[in-house]
Amino acid sequence: MGRYVTQACLDKGYYVIGVDKGTYASDLSWVKRWETYHGDNFKFLKEDIKDLNHLYECDFFINMAAESHVDNSIAGSKVFLDTNINGVYNLLELIRQKGGHQKPTLLHFSTDEVYGDCINCAHTEMDILKPSNPYSATKAAGDHLIQAWHRTYGIPYLIVRPTNNYGIGQYMEKLIPRAIKSFNLEKKLPLHNGGLPVRNWLHAHDTAQAIMLLIEKGVVNEIYNISGDYEKTNIEIVNQILHHYLEGKDYKIEDYVDFSYSRPGQDVRYSLDDSKLRALGWSPKKKFEEEIPKIVKCYKEKFVW
């Protein structure tokens, strides 16, 4: 997601300082590209947000730094607390130390998962947060810190809560690239809870455009849901991937998917009401059925171990 938002900012002519600690999921190859084509407008710092001790003058600090894989958080949650809670705390304190008019707006990427699941409804920004796993709990904690620091110290903020993002460049642990990698290796894809959990899919390009709109509108101290309006069960998504991966050939799903896995604390369905954002003029432009063939082709041809 960071790649898409950074590119969108640079395309607008904004000066960007990128901060990344370079975890296993980072793709720092884009840094050289931006330094080459946007040298005057781009600078890179390889640092952990929880260890930053200086904040450059800026209008917005867009925080997309996060440990985000639910299964990893279940296996071991400490690093999630370090980044998703302590990292946010450190950013808030750095902003607090700035003089009144020098305080940048903290534009923070949260997630639809902070609301917990929603069987027959769509969450609004006013709903109570009920996270179900260590990952979403740490993200909810970060959201609470931001709102508390705003009320107590006047820290300006924007919190965005997108649904599942997808697009070329996503790390291999996420469902779409992981499925293609499994098929390339001729291994079965582990799919938890029978593939029945429902998720809503949003292209990273559309998410980035939502961020650009919020910046340009000058809104502050608000929360915005961002929904892709493409709601499918995980097994439906995998079937679409397989259809394009096998180029329309017949297949038995059991030959490609392992249904034996059950995730503790599983959320059945996420759903967001993003009418607040759409009232500003945003709507998703990318269509999943048109994008998924390109994504499958990309990962199939450019195999990543």
C-alpha cells in the first residue's frame, strides 16, 4: 500500500520523505526508482517509526507502517505491539513536541478489522471497536491513542479504515499472491474455515486516490471508512484466481486447496459503510474482475520465492 500512496503523492508533485525499517515484507526496490525519477521530491530514511527521534517539517505524516498478517499475530504478537502501538505512540509524541502551527496531521491507516465481524450489517465510523485477534486489537489500540492524544494535546489527525486491499506488488503472505505462489509450487493453498469468511476487496490504487482526496479537501480530525464494494467469500476469490491461473481449464478445488485449517478468533464477515467518504466525491474505479487476470498473470510469470 505504501508504494501506491507514495507514487500518488509524487505524481501530485508533493515532496515525500519515505520512512521504512525494511522488514521481511518491504520492497525497497521502489526507493531507487523514486530517487531516480523524483530525486528533488523524494528522500528515504531506513528507520523504525518507534525509534524515530526527529520529525522533519511536513504537513502530513502518513502512517502506513504496520505488522498486518493475522496468522503471524496469533503465532507471536510482540512485534505487533511494537509497531502498531508503540510506533503510533512515538509518532504522536514527536508531533506533540512541535509548536502549534507546526504540528503535521497524522494520517493513520487503520483497518476494517478493528470493528470485528458484522453478519448482517455494515459498520459506520461511529461503531464501537470490537477487535477479534491480536493484529486488529493492536490496530484498535493505535486508533484509540490517536483520538486520546487529539483530545488531550490537540494533535490533528485523520484515520482511514480500508477493506482488504489488493494489487500488483502485494507481499506473498496475502491471499491472492500466496495462492498463485502455492499453485506455482504445486502445493495446496491452506484456506481457513472452509473458505467461507467474507471479505470486501479494494484496489490499492483506489485507496491511494481516497487519500489524495482527503488531503486536498483539507478535512481533519475525522475517521473515514473506505470500501471496495466487492464482497466475496475467500473460496470465491480463490476460484477466480484458479480460473485465470488454469486459463479456463476444468479443475477440482480439492486438488488445489487444503481446507483443514481453522483460524482461532476467526471473523466471519467484514463490511463497511463508507457513505461519509463518498459524499466527498470518491468512489472506487478499479473492477476486481478486470484486475485479477492481470494480477494472476504477473505473479505467475514473475515467480517470487
